[in-house]
Amino acid sequence: FIGALVCGHLGQALSKTRLMFISLIATVLSIAGFIVVLKVSASLHAAMGLAVLIGISVGPVFISGNTLIHEVIKTEMRGRIFSSLGIVMNLGFLIAMFIASKVSDYISPGRIIIAISGILVLYGIVGMARVDFKR
């Protein structure tokens, strides 16, 4: 809920694409921070704070993405597009979880999450550098 409020407030000042990339970067940094806090201090309060931050920062990613989709597709195609999007996203999650489970036999889950976070931060930075941020 707080992420949606943040999205509504920042959405007035930033393009949806820029907000999506900033939120992606904030989300994966929060996830990486969560892992580091659990490894270093195992502080329940710090982990809870980072979990809340993850929830706040991930909201604008989905809200901006769905808004962009609504803006570029024809109204009569929305049902098909969002049905397909749901299938593709769930399939992507399943494939990623399968690969991560196999890799976790050789690398600790924390290191996998940190590595994926690094890749996604890099993706966010490159995306911000390459995308035209018009409203």
C-alpha cells in the first residue's frame, strides 16, 4: 500500500519508465541488504525494516509496468495481454526457482541472491542510461 502511495506521489514528478528503473534498483538493493543483514548480524528488527522497504520499493515496479502496458495496448486486447503476461511471469518464476535450486547445490543461496541483485542493479543502471524518459 505504501509503495502504491509512493508511486502515485513520485509518478507526478518522474516518467513511469524512470520510476520503474529506480524502484527496481531500490528493490534489489533492499533484497541484497536483507541478505547481508541476516548474515552479518541476524538482527530481526533490521531484517523487518528491510522487508518493509522491499515491499515499498517493489510496488512502483509493477504499478508503472502495468500502467505502461495499459497505455500501449488496445482496449480489446487487455484480457489476452494480461493473461499471457501472467503465464509468462509465472513460468519465468518457476524456471528461475528451478535453476536457483540446482545452482544452490554448489553456491550458497545468499550468494546467489547477491549475484542476481548485482545483475539486476546493472540492468537498472543500463536501462536508465538507454531509455528515453518521456512521459
